[in-house]
Amino acid sequence: MDDRETIRDLYCRYWQYMIDKEIDGLRGLMADDYVLMHMTGAKQSGETFLNGLRDGTFNY
């Protein structure tokens, strides 16, 4: 698998995990120091992001 295929695979897995709210799958793709930066400039830790996805307080 070349770099393009690897990136495509990760991108597809990421969005399928988001759609399915597959927290463990998403966590497996994240670095330990993952920080989500919203387009508003607000930052969230990986766990805050995942908790919001899990409990429905994060809208995507």
C-alpha cells in the first residue's frame, strides 16, 4: 500500500467511525496528545471530543 492508499484508508476509517460513533476505533487513530481545533479556534482534548461524540453534545 502506498502513501496515498494509506491516507485514503485512514480517512475512510475515520469518517466511518464518526458516523458509527465508534469511540474505540477513533481513539485508535488518535495520537496520545491529540487536540481537536474547531474552525472557531476552540480546542478540545481527544477525550473531551470523544465524550461529546458519545453523549451527543458534539454535533458534526
